[in-house]
Amino acid sequence: MIQSATQYPVRTLLEAPSKLTYVIPPYQREYSWKRDQWENLFQDLVEAEGQHFLGTIISLNNSTDSMNPRLELIDGQQRLTTLSILLTACYSVLADHQEDLDEDQEDLFRDVGRQLVISSVKSPRLLLQTQGNNRFDYLGMLREAGVKVDAPDTRMDRRRLIAKCFSYFRDAIMELTEESGEPGVPPMTAVGAALRVMEAANEALVVKIEVSSASDAFTLFESLNNRGLPLSPVDLIKNQFLALSDVRGAMSVEDAFALWDGMLRNLGDSYTTHERFLRHYYNAFLTELPSVQNASVATKKNLIRIYETLFKGNLTEQIHRLVSASAIFGRIACTTEREDPTQLDAAYGTLNRVQAAPSFMLLLWLETHQEDKHLSETDLITVTNMLVSFFARRNVTGYPATYMLSRMFMGIIRDSREAEGPEILRIIADALRRNSSDDETFRWRLEQDLYTENVDAARFVLTSLSEQGMTTENRRDLWERQSGRYVWTIEHILPQGEHLPPAWVEMLGGEEAAAQTQQEYAHKLGNLTFSGYNSNLGNKGFLDKRDHQDSNGNYIGYRNGIPLNRDLAHKESWGPHDIQERTQHLVERALVLFPLPVA
């Protein structure tokens, strides 16, 4: 299993005269260390008393050219990449002050250049994967630092991690020159700081393990990810799949990775979505998959064990089923924009906004069996709309509890196995109706302080009610985000903050009455609306809010044309009666908009 396991200083791993190249294979995840990891590494190195231990790297030696050996890095790529960037930063600082170097320092300067690039062929000693533009940025960094490397005229993108890491280490080295020395000792020079860091990095210790097969490497990888970012269950399942592909000869590691990577591309960038898909896939197709002992439902705790069992069977069949299912799941979860969106895609968009992820397993099963169950796209839209109403009610009332949802949707799938077409729709409607809050409960919870109890539910209800009154001419995207924040934010008509301005105190009948009204009514549904200029309106009086305009004379207050504000545009005052009346009106509309499913 293990060909060798030896402790080396980094200096030896990157030995200048050798032609050894470390290759990060394409199936490895891209460079992902960030400032916390950079700071830890830098501090560990400069503060170490003696040689700092950096942990273990695992490499696969399948090289056939003894004169130009190549080792694939299975584990340790984050550390070795970061160390190389650190040494490049040292080289860059020394290059900036090369005229100040003495003869010995010149030798050290040239040595670190040969550690980074094999001088005889001018190729990088560490060959990064192309994923995430890592190789492009790394070569650009070497060129910018002045290292002579045979590469296209590339520049690193300063928005990405390799460039940020390089800048961090350069700055950190220069900060060492600002440290106070001992009394009578002058501060360290830039050359001295770079040499100090370079020496600490080169003397740090690494245990290098060489293995002879990818499966052996992946087995070790799971337990030896020292000081790196923790592996998610999805990472561990991937490693297991790649290892089994190699040991069984089912496909090459590269082909296996291409399939896995294709699956993840269908699911977008979120690890949460990746993990959710693997759970929903098992739960949706439980009766169609190989039996997994003591796993009646997939959870985060048993997910790895489940896929260990599934992969023991026909590995090729399982991965192709996963890839096909991921394309459907990605559509349901709206992870990518479709070139030809349909009404069903619009319905899925609404389903995502109502936070209905537990229902994705049902839709995954329905879309997968759409043809043999004789379901039309209209049927799927009908089901999706039922689920939107179910989750709108569920999120407002809190019923049923989250832990019940997976079992409920698995039960619907189980009951639908022998059914087709309209019968499946009846089964779904019956189950959702049985597990929904009734109209009385839904009405009562909508009448409470919905904003404080569930702001996301309040936003969905308000947005849905406003969208009802939109046409092609006046449509606004109330879900639009900029820099991760909603453009249209929930606005309290009667302000929720302390220190109401005089206009409000006077309108509400004095300070005591105003405080009482604020306490009882500020967070009611009827006191909420949307504004793209919440900060501009703030604590203005009601009439100021209603009639507020921008510098061009456009209404940005309650006369802004948003359908939800239509009844506010002609109000002359705003008090408890107005809030209560508007609340009742919005509640009645919500009951119609989110009906109980009809069996």
C-alpha cells in the first residue's frame, strides 16, 4: 500500500538541482485556502523554535521517466501550493532589493528560484490544476515575481485567491521590517525579513508518503488532511468513488472525475446543494436502489455509509444514474439559468423562494418517472403550485415540523409507485391537505406579528401579493439582489425604531398612544410594504413617506407604483385602524392565493 514514508525538510522536497515535478491532478478541488490559513502558516513559521512540522502529503508515483520524475499530489496540495506562493513572495522581495544582496545571499536568491522553477526546462516545479484558473494565476504570479518560467504572457487575476495570497505574504514579510529589535539593534531590512521567512519555510518538516495506486492514496487521504480545510461528506464520497473506480478498473480516475465533476456542475457551487442532492437522491429512489442496512432515510450522519454500500454494486450504473438525476435536481433547485425556461421553470423559481427544499425529492422522482407515469409538464406545474401553497402555510404556522417533512415526501413517493397520471396528483393533494394547517390557523398566524416571527415568510407573502397586481408594463423584480442584498427591502410604514419623529407622535395622539400603537401594530402584516429606498425614508412622517421624490422628481415613496402600495398612495394618515384594516385585507388575499390543495 505505502511505498515509502519519510520526513523531509521543505528544502529537500523542492530540491533545486532536481527535475522532480509535483502535479496536482485535475480531479482535485481548486486552491481554497484563505486568510485564516495563510496567517496561521506564516505565524507558525516565523514563531517556531526550531523546525515547524507541516504535516503529511500523499503522492502517487506513476512516473515512467526516471530523468523527469512526476508525482501526483493526492493530499497536501493546499499546503504545498501555499508554501510555493510564500517562497515566491520571498523571491519577489529579494528581486526588488537584488542590488543589496551579498554573494551568499545571491546564491540563496538563485536557489529559491530553482526551487520554484526547474531551470533546465523553465517549467514550474509545482504544476497546478486548471480548475478555477489556478494554473493560469500561478504562472502569472511567477512571472510577476521575476521568476524565469516558460509560460504564456499571463497575468494573475487579483480578485482570485492565488493573487490575494501572494499579496498577503509580501505584505507580511515587509511588516517584519517594522518590528522593534533588541535595544541597540536596528530593525530588520527587507532582505533580512525575506531571508528569515525563506529559511523558516525551507527548514519546516513534511512527511511525504508515496503510494503505488490511486485507491491507496484516496484511502489515506480521508484520514490525513492535516491542517487543511475539513473535508465535507461530499468530498469523502467523491474520494471513495474515485478510489473504487481505480481499484476495480471500471474507468480511469480522469474519466471518473469527469463524471463526478459533471454532476457537481449540474448542481452549482454550493456544498449545501451537493449534500442535499445526495440525500434526496437516496430518499427519492430508496426502493429502486440496493438495500442499505439501517438506513431507512438518508441523513448527514449516515450519508457516507449509504454511498459506500451503493458503490459496492455496479459503480458505472450508479454514477450515470447520479449524473442524470443531478441534471433534473439542478433544474428544480434553479442552480443555473436555462437557455429556454418554461412555465415549469418559473414555478420552480417560486418554489425555491418559498424555501421548499424538502420537497425537491418528490419532484426529482416525478420528473425522473414523468414518461412512464404519464405526467405532463402541466401536471408538474400543478404539483409545484400545490407545494408552494403548502410551504407558504407551513412557514407561517410552523406545521408540520421540519423533521417530519422527509418522511412525508418519501411516503408520497411510496404511495405513488403503482399509480399514474391524475391518480398521482390526487395522492399528492390528499397528503399535503392532511399535513397542512387549516384556514383558521393560517389566518390567525398571519394576523400576528409575522415580521418578528418569520421575516422570510413575511417577505414571501408580501412579494406574492404584490406580484399578483403586476403586469408586463409595471413589473418589478422584488427578489433582485445586489452585492448579496435585496434591492427591495421590507419597509415598516409606522417606523419600528425608538424616538418617533414629532409628525408620527402628533398623528397617533401623543407619546403614550404612539408608543402603544408601535408596540401592538408595528410588525403586523398590514404595516409592511416594500421600498427600494428604505434608508431614504427612515423615520420620516407618513405624508413625507407617501410623497417622497428623488432628485429627478420621481416618486420613491408610497406612490412608487408597486401594487402593494396602491392603497397607501391616497391615505392621509396612518394609525391602528388603518393597519388593522390593511392586515385583514392582505390576510384574506393570502388565504385565496395559498389555498389548501383540492384532492
